[in-house]
Amino acid sequence: MGAYAAAGIPLYLLVDRDRQETVLFSRPDVEAQDYRAGIRVPFGSALELPAPFSFTLTDFTPRAD
């Protein structure tokens, strides 16, 4: 993730299956090689993605095999 922040990538979306949450990191700090903001939501909750995506990501609830 640090490499994305260092490159100035404005948004980084992480789907964490281990923690069963989705995280949207934003506001990259190029010098610190980290993101200054992050929104965490549990699977099954909606996550509003800002421009340039501008849509709501929903339903990362794991399915039974």
C-alpha cells in the first residue's frame, strides 16, 4: 500500500477477506508513503466511492460454497 501512496495514487481500495471488511484509503502522503484517510465498512455494508468512480459498492458478503 505504501508504494501506491508514494506514487500519489489518490484512492486505494482494499477488500480484506480475513477481516471481512472493505477499506477505501485516500489522501496519499507521498513523503510518508502512507494514506492519511481511510473508511472501513464491514462486508454487507455499502461504501460510497468518490469521483472518478462515483458509485456505491455493495454486498461483499461471503457466500457459502
